[in-house]
Amino acid sequence: MKIEDEIQQKKFKDDHQKLVVNLLYTSNWMNAHFELLFKGSDITLQQYNVLRILRGQFPNPSSIKLIKERMLDRMSDASRIVDKLVAKKLVIRKQSDSDKRSVDVIISDLGFNLLQSLDVLDEKSKELLKSLSKAEITELNNLLDKLRG
């Protein structure tokens, strides 16, 4: 559906403004779909992102700094997210052996099991892109990479 119809706006100042609005609207649209996918899983999209980062780093521990650098939402409070994951026993946090000022975080077996049960979400998320061909998906990826410079 066209952005004009989605937000009931007939005209934009120019194509640049339309693109910015379209990107923001589409990002929020996708986030809303992901929130629905996570409903009932007892974790948020940001927590899922941290668990995936830790799974990718395993068996090596990760610092809060590394987690923050790799998060999709860089404005998230990585320390607070890790605290919540520790409380749920999905990750283990301990003082770093190499730097006493730093904290090491590693995914727990429970965290691995939860991620494995949520791997089906990757397939479900493809439904959001079903209207695009493989070539269009590749081109959109290239354009978005180019946009970010």
C-alpha cells in the first residue's frame, strides 16, 4: 500500500520528505509485527537481539561495550537489558578476569534453549517480505547500505 494511503496524506513537500516518512513508517510497521511475534515469549526484541549477539560470540564472553556496539538499537541501555536477562537466568554475568573494571556476559543453557525455540521467528519474519522478489530484496539491501554510507 502506498504511504499516502497508509497515513492519509495526499501530498509531500518533495520526494525526499516522502522517503524519510516512508522509511520511518515502515520501520515502525516492522517493529509492530516483531512485537506481535514475541508476544508470549517473555522477552523483548532488544533482549532477543542481545541473546543473538551472545550466541554468536559463544563460547567467548562479551563485554557490555561489545554488546552495545553490535545492538540494532544503539539507544538501548545494554546494561539494563543484561540485568533483565540475568534475572531470567538467560545469561551469566561475572567480573572479567582480564579487566577487573569490566563485566563478562555469556549466554546460559537456558538462553540457548530459548533462542532455539525462537529460531522459527526467522522464518515467520520472511512473511513481512513476501511481496518482494529475491532481486528486489537484494536491491533494497544495497540501497539501504548505500543510504547509511
